[in-house]
Amino acid sequence: MLQRVLALITVTSLVVLAIILSTTTPANAGALGLLALFLSAYLACLGLISFFLSGVSRILVYVSSGFTAKRPRRPLAFRRAYYFSTILAVVPVLLIGLQSVNAVGVYEVLLVIAFALLGCLYIAKRIR
């Protein structure tokens, strides 16, 4: 059920993102338009990263099934991939937001990466 809802949200947010990017400029969009832009970008990244993590996990388990000796690997559950993608989807939105105020440098990128790593570490330890 989560996969279907997330797929619908992803497609809808991609359509909204395409409409916003093709019809308005940042000066004409205003605060509400920019909020819709960042929200739809986050939701699109959330869905794409969730399905990407789940698919890559399944492919890796399939490829490594012949090499596993002690116990077979299980693919990453979609719900767990969704949890990880909630943190990873923020990274491009943060970088776009930083770029909009001309504040993207090596230090800022390292801070965003550190935020993502700490968030993923928290999820890995907290959610079982």
C-alpha cells in the first residue's frame, strides 16, 4: 500500500514541479510558489530515492545469492528504504536552497553530507 501511495505522490509532485518550472519565474512565484517548488522537489526525490534503494537492494541480494554461505541476505524492506529516503531526499533540496542564496561551498556541502550521514546512522540504529 505504501508503494502505491508513494508512487502516486511522486508522479503528482513531478507533474506539479514541471508545471511550476515551466510557467513561473522565481520573482513571479512568490513565497507560496517557492514553498510549492521545494515541497514538490522533496516529494519527488523522496519517491525516486525510495524506489531506487529498494530496487538496488533487490538486485544486490539477487546477485550475491550465490556467494552467501552462512545465512542468505534479505532485500531492504520498502518501509525501511522509505525511512532512509526521508533523510536522503532533503540533501538536494538543501543544496538547491543554499545555491539560491549563493552559499554553496565545500564547507556547506560537507555539513549537508554530515547531516545526511548522521540521519541515516540514527535510522539504522533506531529502526529495526
